[in-house]
Amino acid sequence: MKRVVFDRTGSPAEVLRVEDDMPAPQPNRGEVLVRMLASPINPSDLMYVSGNYGLTPSLPATPGFEGVGIVEATGGGVLGWLRKGKRVAVINDRIGNWAEYTVTKARQVIPVPDDLSDEQAATFFVNPATALVMTQDILRVHRGKWLLQSAAGSALGQMVIRLGKKYGFRTLNVVRRREQVEELKKLGADAVVVESDGPLPEQVRLVAPEGVRYAIDPVGGKTASEVIASLSPGGRCLLYGSLSDEPLTIHPRFMLSGSIQVSGFWLAAWSRQQSVLTMLRLFRRVRAMMREGVLQTTFAGIYPLEEVKKAVENAAAPGKGGKVLLRIGTR
């Protein structure tokens, strides 16, 4: 089989390569062998290759935390037997999905309906589940209230905007590129501000004089610090990424006097703490909202596995307008 691999951490375009004629991995009991069809390039994948992610790769390693494929074989167990032959969304934190074949735990593959394209099924979990869980299950943003989010032009940010329209909360969206303002307003954003137009707390007060109670940030550094400083008393912020790779700078007096709560959210860690029933319910919710178009993903480029270097360069480029996908196989 072919697979993408890296022997050292570093810039993905420099350290990734494609290996050919490799033996397919073999599933152990409780695992399944999946013939991969497609896998997206998420920021978490790029950070993993760069050595800046919460999981440390065991080198040589293959990236790819999610994707879609067909279960070809099982290492044993009832769940694996039930999944055999089915097209499934693949969650993988063991071997990696950027390969023609991969192995993962049987409980980490989710059957997907025929009316979902391979492209949408490949992006079934990371962004849709993160957006839904943060806004509805953890923050529980109330109808009519403001949710402030940075990196609002991202695939996940656009999902949050559509969730706001569905559940009735208002989104105040922070972008870096001015051309994104009208794009997001057409999508349904209630307000959009450009980060370079001035201190974020001042811009937020012009839109929401009473302040914002809820916020989410995947950037960290100065951006996250200003997002937190924009919260009203009793506000909550979830940090779900560290794209800037910079620390926060927040005066503790602000945190104390305003009773501000700042928490981290990592979908993989959250999922491990949930019951099987909770996760099955989450998968059903995601499936339903993908069909509605609420949790749909747009794509900026689709590349074969052999062009992974071009693909990761596109994925890292600002303003690409959608997710980048690796097309690995066909049904």
C-alpha cells in the first residue's frame, strides 16, 4: 500500500513523503482494517507533523486523525463484525489515515448514510462535533445572546454561524481579512469585525454594549487575550486551539473582578470521558445536521495522496476558502 509518512517533526511540506509497496497493517482484537477513501487536512494534523500538538508522534508516523473508508476486515469482536463491509467515518489516533489502509479501534468507526458524499463523510467528526459540543453542550449559549468567536472564517467558524441561525444565538465574528466580512454576513453572521481595526474589546462594545457572555477561540496569544478581555462579568471562554503558538496575557485582576471562566476544550479528551450512549447520540445529531446543511464543509482543494506536499501547502495558506482534502481511494 501507499502511505504518507514523516521521520522527523518540522514543516509538513518539507518532512512529509509518500512510501509505496508497504505491507498493510493488521488489526488486533477490537480493531478493524479500513480501506481509506478520503481524509481532510486539519490544523491538528499540521501541528502534529510540526511537533506542536498535544499528542507526540512515535516516529516514523503517518498523519490523519479523521477520514472516511470501508471496513475490509476485523481483528475480532462483535462491534468490528457489525462494521465489516460498511462505509464509515474513521477517527484514528493510533496509526493515521493518510494511507490506503489503516487500522483503528472498532468503536472509532461510525457508519455513514449513503446520501452523504465521501467528502462530507471524511469531515464527519472533528469540526462538526467540536462546534456542536462547545456551543450546545458545554457553553449552552442561550437564544438571543452573543457568542464571540475568532478565526470565524474557518470551516468550524462557519459551522458556528449556521448553528447560531438554527438555535437562535447571535454570532460576533472576528476575522483578519476584510474580504471575509461580506462573505460571513451572507452566511448569516450577525456581526463581523476585522482584528486590525482596533482593540477587540472596544470593537465588541460598539456591537454589544452590554458585553458578550460567551466566547470561543482557536488562536491563542494576543487574539485570545483580547477575546477574553471582551467578556462581560460572569463570561465564559473556551480555548480549543493554539494556532499562534503564543501564550495568553491576561491580568488576573480582570479574571477576579469579573468572575471570568476560561477553559480548554479538546474533542479527543472530552470524547474519552463520555459514555458510549452519549457518543452515539452525538453522532446522530451530527448526521442530522450535516443533512440539513448546518454542519456541511466546503472544500478549497482535493489532491491525490501523491501530491500531499502541495495539499499541505494549500491547507496552510490563508484565505483558501475551505477545507483541503486528500482523495485516497474510490468505492
